[in-house]
Amino acid sequence: MGELKSKFLKKFRSNEPSLKNQRTDSLIWKFLNSSFGLWLLSSVVLSGVTFTYKTYSHNLELKNKIEERTTKLDTEISYRLSILNIGMYNYSRCFSS
């Protein structure tokens, strides 16, 4: 009988850490399911979604501004080069005759 008791106690003590983890998990779940825990989680999630959307919108706006500026500069450069080309053509015609 004493041997059975010692085996039982040995097995019970070996499972003790897992019981402690179960208690900790249980406490965490109790907190998360409480009114304060749900409020805290929802406010953190809402803040995260808001921050992500705002950052995405800002980056999209910057990208659009850069593309617009690039298009304007490309147009301006091509216009100036075409004017330069016309001037060079007229200059060469003037002195080749």
C-alpha cells in the first residue's frame, strides 16, 4: 500500500508544473474574458487598425505625389529637349546654305 501511495505522489508531483501552467492559462483567459480585458483588447485592436489605415493612406498619398512630380518633370524635360532640337535644326539649316 505504501508503494502505491509513493507512486501516486511521485506522479502527482511530476504533473504539478502542468497544473501550475493550467492555472496561469486559466487566469489569463479569465482576464481576457473580463469586461476590462475585452475593453483593453478592443481598444488596442482598434488603435492598431486605425494606425495601419492612416499609415497606408499617407504612404499612398506620398506615392501619388511622387508619380505626379515625375510625370511633370518628364514632360518638362522632353519639352525643353524638343525646343533645343528645333533650335539646333534651325541653326544648322541657317549655316549650311
